[in-house]
Amino acid sequence: MPELNGSLFQQQLLEGEYSPHFFAYYYKQWNHYTMPYHQHNSTEIMYVISGSCAVDVRSVSGNEERFILKRSELIMLDANVPHRLIVDEDNVCRMLNVEFGFTDYAGVAPSLSRLAKEEESLAELLRNPFTSLVLADPEEVFHVLKALVLELDQHGKDGGSMVRLLFAELLLRLSRLRRERLQARQHPSQLYVRRAIEFLHQNYDRSIQAKEVAAAVNVHPGYLHRIFKKQTGCTLTDYLNLLRMEKAKMLLAQSEIPVADIADYVGISSRQYFHLLFKKYASMTPIEYRNSIERYSWSDITRFSDEK
């Protein structure tokens, strides 16, 4: 296979089989520091864990652009892009950095080309070159990036299967965040609804009020109600109830949790209300639903035995 440089934007990555190779990975706390302009033949991710900083990026034409990064924000810099870090005199910035390129494919983790064929957001990222990309992270990237660096600390630059799997997840999450940012610029209401749905999926197991969901996505409750109904066809309450009933069905069918306790698992404090709600959505009681699943499973086993 042809030799690669450290850029993400190479046609070979979309056509051949390559794995990541890491040049540097570290935590660093910066205090009143101005870094000289420099560049390197690797893609770099600089993630702000706490504090804030400025990153100056110089284009091919010599123009400079400054990015101010705050906590839970990151900048991705393509290979050979001149840049520098600046931390003000009265400021402290703690960062997590990773620098990587690519080498011949190794291991069991999917290559970039295979990932891009399955994940359109990654294909879009790799086909649209940039010198720098700034993203706000809802702490999805940070946990993967942290796990990746810890794994590299233990196993070295070439790492192993876990390193390559974490790197694949890192790029997928970055590409999805990038797509989400682009879509939010064009249709901000879609982002609010998507974030609201994510919040419901993460918190359905406890009592939730509409104003709490709205606060989580930083919009007024009345506005969220209108755009949620318009985009999903149902209210927040209806969506939450449907989600809870689907989870209840899964627990009734796939677990041995007592029927009386299922209500608590899906965030409904009243067992009587849970039974009424379940019957409304499933047209049978929770006990009847579990019994129907058990009968169906037993009939499958019996039929399989008869066929043999």
C-alpha cells in the first residue's frame, strides 16, 4: 500500500486498509504560556478539560485565525497546519492532547475505509478537508479520548485491539458531532428535539418534568413543546410514556424482574398507574404480556422438538 502522511484527508484512507499510529498523547496544564508557531506531520486533537485558551491557526496564505476554547471544547488540526497555543497571564488551562497518523492495517478493529462505508457522517468528514475544526463536546468525546490515552499509556504507541477500537469510536463520535453542528446551523430546532430525546432516553427511569427537559437543552418549555410536537407528532409526555412502555415490554420479556417492580424500573412511582398505562399501550396487562411471551417461547421450543 502507498505510504501515508498524517492527514485525515487522503484518498487512500477511503480506498485502502489502514490503522492509526500515535505520535504523542498527554495531559498538560498550561499557566501563562505562549507557544511559538509550529507544525507537525500528524493530525492533532487538543481538548480543554478545564479553564480556557486561545489557539491561533495560520493558513497557507499567511492569514491567521484565533479560536477561543473553553471547557469541554476541542480543536482538531490537520497535519502540517501552523498553529500555536496561548494561555493568558491570569488563566490556567488543562488539556488532553493526541497526535496521530496512519500505518498499514493491523488487528481486528475496522479500518477507516470500512467505517466510512457504514457511517455516512465519517465519510463526509473524510471527504471535506479542513485546516481546523472546533467542536463543543457533551462529554461523549472526552470519555473515549481519556480511555484511549490511558490505553496508550499502558500499551505504547502501537497499542492493541482496544486502542484501535477506541480510535474508531473517537472518529465516529467526532464525525457525528460535526454533522450535528452543521445541521444545527441550518435547523436549530432539530438539534433541540434530538437533545431532548437523548435526555428522555437517559432519564426515563425517574420522575421527569417538561421544564427539566427544556432546561437540559437550554430552551423555553413552551417552545420545546411546540417544536417537539411538530417534529415527532407527539408531546414530550406521550413520547416518554411510549418509551417507558417499550422498556417495560423488554424487561417483562427478557428478564425475571417481578412484575410488581417493573414500574420502578421505568420511572413510574404508582403501580396502579403503570398497569393502566401499560394496558393502554399494549392492550393487555403486564402479567398477561409476560404470560403471552412465555407461552410463545414454550410453543417455539415444543415445535422445534417435534420437527427434530
